[in-house]
Amino acid sequence: MSPIANDEVNVLQLTIHGVLVGYLAGFQNGRNVLSIADTFRNNSARPTFSLITHPTFPNAARLMSEPWARNQRLHPVLSNLLPEGALRELTAQVLKVHVDNEFQILSYLGKDLPGAIEATPMDPQEVPAYLLDNVLNTHGKVKAAKFDTEALRNKGKDRFSLAGVQMKFSMKESDGRYNLSQDNVLGDWIIKTPSTKHKFVPLNEYTAMSLAGLAGVDIPEIRLVELEMLDNLPQINLPDEKQAFAIKRFDREGNQRIHMEDFAQILVKYPHEKYTSANYEAIGKVIYDFSGDGLADAQQFARRLLINILLANGDAHLKNWSLLYPDKVTPRLSPAYDIVTTNVYIEGETQYALNLGKTKEWYAVTMAHFQRWAEKSGVPWRAIKPHLDDTLSKARDLWPEALDTLPMDETHKRGLKEHWGKLHQDFKIYTTG
């Protein structure tokens, strides 16, 4: 490239809780560069953008001093904010861009992302000169370009932004009706519509989450909502089912954002690495070492690990564990979400998502594997074992009767009961039916 050539870039301003984090530049060739602002980096009282930028995190200062450059996909801290699968494809179709053009997708969804990060398109005259002249000009002169705002302006009713592979939407509840959030209105519920691939997923998730709550897992408010109560959904295929699953957003409180990030963001992994790039020991160690109450959160994490085994949930991957920042700075384990009995949909499934004590096998895992997990995570086993015992006691005492009254499909109930009978003696749950 000639040194006098002009590269045109679009620039997004990134903020968190109204505080400038930095600037994300998108080049025509798909390259993108995040530059953390000096004002953010030098602010000792700054809100936490990601755990990797927290003052207590190793190398945080060095990480923030260097531009974060990527091609096509954004840096994982940002990439994991975007939807996956069918929802990603639908968004790309609305924008008329490739599904891997994450910069454009982020610019479209940037006002109601998970957590408290906002990404706002900048007019060229607003872009700081130092960014163009000193940070982005590695191949020649760089010029800020105006965004094509037609899609941003005209497609608002199709906007949705939640990460994950299911069709799910951020919606605002009012008088029992749920409206797709748009413009500057923050959604306060996540609505998951029925699946065209798997039967009665909303009933399954409602039941699994309810059982988890009975066994001491911290869950948000959940509901089953009649489809006729959902307004302004995009045109999507829906099966002949009547209810969606609704979960209260714990990253929203009224009109306030509460920051959160999932463990793919924290461990700097892309969504496609969510099953393969870490184990539960790595998550446990981060929680124990960095949470504002490491022991309590590690105990809750262990409880949820056992719950996922008991409920045959093979999908508790990196993106289904998150940290929340209720005081804007200090991480805490978020409430649980996305707990589903998956083995009723996947024939022959016998494994959970990540390694625990060097095994993924539901029917081989024992209490000894949990002890190994605790040791590798650096958490005292004597502080974990009573919580596992309590979880198991509650599940054995409460679940068989509760399951009979919950709305899960009867075939799925039978599948879950069969699963309970196959577990190791340490974890079996006995039923009469």
C-alpha cells in the first residue's frame, strides 16, 4: 500500500456506565482495532470493562496499553457479546452483511448488549485526531468515514442482541405483555421462543431451572409466557407450541445496566472454543481467586456443577457461566441461567460440557472427582463437601415429587428419571414412578 493512500475506517465509541472505555475502528478489509483510552487506563476508580482489565488481574496494565487488533472477528471480549447461530444469521440478513462481519453487527446491536457496554457509531468529525494519526496509521494515512446509517435507522424493529444459539430476544414487559426492546428502551426479560428442532424446550428449561432452585441454586425470576403475549417479534418460524420461556435479566435493574461477562470473554476464547478450551477447574480458580466473596461463589459454583450432572445438562460450556459486577468494579458469580435437560434431545448423550476432575462422563463421575476439582481450583475441600451434600439431599428429598407437578413433557420426565437411576451410587436419585 502506498504511504499516501487513505484507509477509511468506521469508529465506534465504547462506554461502560457512561465512562469512556476506548474506540473500536473497523477497516474496509475486515481488520478491527480496539484502543483503550488513556483516561480509562489511568483511572484507578474505573468500572471493570473485563476481568482482564481489573487492577488485580495479572498484566492488566500491559494489556490495556496495546491496541487489540483482530481480523473479521472482534476481540473475544467483544465477540462474545454477539448472538450465535440462527440469530446471528438473521441479524446479518437484516444488515445485508456476512455473518462474520462482527464490527457491523456490533454497530447495529450496540445499545442493548449483555452487561453495561455500549457501542455508539461516531461521526467522522468526532473521532480523535490522535487515534487516526498515531494508533491506526500503520499502513498509511487513515480517514474516518461516516456510517451507513440506513439499516441502523430503519430496521429497529428487528433488533436483538443476546448472545447464545437459541432464538431469544430482549423484551420489555408492561402489563403482562412483552415488547421487543428497541431504540434506547432496555429490555428487562429474555424471551426464548419454542424451537423448530426440539420439542417443548421452554417447558424443559422452566422445569430444570425450577428444580435447580429447589436444590439451592441462585436463579432469577422465571416464567412461562403465552406466545400471544409477545409483540413485534421478527418473522421467524415457530412450531405449534403455545408458550415461551422468560427469564428476568439480572444485568438490568430498572433503567440501569449491571455489567456482566461470560467465561469465554474472561478466558479470552471465541464462541467456537466454548466446549474445548478450558475445564471447570479453570473457572473455579478464577471465581475463587477474583470474586468479591471467592469462597461463597466457589461453593455456589460447585453446587451448580452437581446440579448440571443431576439434570443431564450437557451444555454448561464457557458461555453459560458469568461474572456480574453489581458495584461496577468487583466480580461476583452471576445467577444461574441456561440450565436444560439436554440428553432428552441428544440420543446417547452421556457427557457434560467441560472436564471435571479429568472426566466428562455423567455416569462415571463420583464425589472423588469433585474433590479433585476442588484441589485443582485451590478451594478447600472441607468448605465444598457440605454444599454438595446439601444439594444432593435437597434433590433427593424434593425433586421426585416436584417433577411430577412441573410442566416438562411426560416423555422428557421419564428420560430424566432414567438418568437419575444411571448415575453413580454417590449421586443416584430414587423415584417410585
